[in-house]
Amino acid sequence: MATTPDATPSTTQPAEKLGPDDTGAFAWWRALDLRGRRAFRGSFLGYALDSYDFWVLPLGLAAITLTFGLSKPEAGMLATTTLVASAFGGIIAGVVSDRIGRVKTLMATIVIYAIFTAACGFAQNYETLLIFRALQGIGFGGEWAAGAVLMSEYASAKHRGRTVALIQSSWAIGWALAVVAYTFIFSVVDESLAWRVLFITGALPALLVIYLRRNLQDAPAFEDNKHEIDKGGLASIWKPDLLRTTLLATMLSTGAQGGYYTLATWVPTYLRTERGLSVVGTGGYLAFLVAGAFAGYLTGGYFTDKIGRKATFRIFAVLSAGLIILYTQLPAAANDYVLFLGFPLGFCSSAIFSGFGAYLSELFPLRVRGTAQGFTYNAGRGLGAFFPMMIGFLATSYGVGGAMAFGALAYGLVFVALFGLPETVGKHLT
């Protein structure tokens, strides 16, 4: 099948013709060859572990605060440091994936974040924990940067949105496993030790994922065209033909992640301190968020393929902003409503991410794809990371719930950025 050259960030390709096996719920899977399916399994499990290792901090944050006697700004700094470090890790991984390949980069990232997640469990003071969490963040950010490009290059244009969204859905699975582990460990172990055990468990599944990834290969779209890669590194994405796209894609990422990480960092603490929930009660409320997140990732992927990337981003940005305000501002007597609001909040705040892997890959040509995707997504993560820290400072005056409502402002950046970015649904990646 002939394809249009992947020369500019604004080119949109005509849709592919449907074949006899190109429709139905599993058409995306049938469109993958053996190597693509193997890459899907390895990426899915790796990103689930990535999620697990991220979530152990927000879940253990209240206990860590008590153990080290932290203020709310200091607690928020732990989350912000992780995300800023992950931004650097993702940017580095993007550049490296263009140089040595997507798969080799993936293997390196999982080793890094598994080792330092476990190390956090042995930290003897706040400063050491901060350092270990920053080092963990480098691997955490790099995993998505390389994995999203790998699967985007394996997936067909017709099914790319939902294929990469399914990889994103493993974030909810990792989150669910972390909540289960948190609920069990904190129920049987004293809090001063439980958070340490929770961190250490994050390293155990890494050995399985490394084993499953041992036979992964880069996609032909990359392997057959490596001679086109721009060796200029980060400087290559600031050239005049890509400058506007780089800036706006970074703004898009900043808005979505600023809103999301406000929730990710502070919801467990909010439920325990301002809603008065027990450990088991918090786990129950988080179950609604996680279930909504999983459904959101899956559904968002279908939306991106059906109605386009931009419309999907806009719809879920508006809904997420409204729901985060509602979730945090309902009166104390409305805990039952907060419980059920967790599902749509998790759904919308996660569905907005379903299109990122495909969209960022489609915005940039092959010569800079890994570098550009790694930078725009992770620079957005680094900038968005200041929202949790800001919430920590505002919480001293407005309470955690009141401060979290400010996180809704982040979604306005998503809406604005899309005015200057093209629609890319159906684009072929050569």
C-alpha cells in the first residue's frame, strides 16, 4: 500500500480501506504481526509496573508524612520531584531511543525504576527518600517515552488510537494492584513500616517483565528507515518547521498532566484527612476511580479513532475540569456522592490520555519522532508537576480539597493548545 511521505507535522493521510478482518472489537490485534503482538504484551506489562511504582508514593504519602514529620509543602515536593525527574528521564529516553532503538531503551528504563523504587523503602530520612524518588522518576519517565513510540510504529493507522490506548489502560491495572497491595499491607503492618514494604514490592515484578521483553524487536517503520534519523538531538525539534508544533504539543501535555497529577498525588490524602476515611475506606473509594480510569483509557482510544484526536481531547478536558471541582467541593455529608463521582472522574481524567501516544507520534516525522515525543510529553510532565506542589502550598490556607480545585485550571491549557495543532487521525507512519 502506498503511503504519503512523513514530511511535515500537519499532514493527514486518507483512511485505509477496510479489509475482511479490519472491523470488530479485536481488529486492532489482528492488524499486528507476531513481532507487534510481542511488543504489545511487553509494553503493556511494563507500563502497568510503571504505574504501580508511581502509585506507591501517593498511597503511602500520609504515612510517610507522619514518619518524617513533613509539612504539606514538603510532602508535595516528593511528588513534584518525582515528576520533574521523570520529565528529564523521558526526554533523555526519547533522544536515546532515536539513537540505539526503542527496545534497548525500554529495557534500561525498567531496571532503573525498579531498583530505585525498592531503594525508597530503605530511606532513613526525607532527604534520602527525595533523592531515591528522583532517580526512580528518571526510569519512570523513560518507559513511556520509548514504549509509546514503539507501539505507534507497530500499529496500523486505522487502529493506532485504540492500540496505544490499550497500552495506556495498563496504567489503571497497575494502579489497581497498588491499591490492593496498599489496602492489604496497611491493614496488617504498622504504618511506620507499611509504606516501606509497599515500596519494596514495586521491584518484584520487574524480573518477569524483563524476561518477557527479552525477544522484543523494533518496528520495521524504524528499523528500515534509521538512516533518516536526525542526529541533532534536542536541537532538531526546535528548527523552524517544527518549533510551533513542539511548543503547542508541550502545552497540551502540560495541561493534561497538571490536572491528572493533582488528583494522583492528593486524592488519597484528601480522602483520609478531609473525608475521614479509614485505610479500607480509602481503598474502596479509590476502587471507583481506578475502575473509571480503566474504562476511560479503553473508551478514549475508540473515540480518538472515531471522532478524531482533537475533539476527544477537548471533550474530556472540559469534563475533567468540571468533575474535579465537584469531587472536591461537595459538603462533608455527601461522602456517598463523592464515592460514585469517583468513576466518572477517573474515566474522564484518564480518557484524555488515550490519544497522546498516537497523536504525538503522528505530529512529528520519523527523523525526530522519538526525541520529539519524549520531549513534548515529558516537558509537559515536568511543568505539570508543579501543580501538586502548588496544591501543597495552597492547602495550608484552603485545605486539601479547596486547593485541589485549582488543579482544574490546568485543563484550560489543553483547550487552548489544540487551536494551533492539526488533526492527524488516519496518518501513516513511514
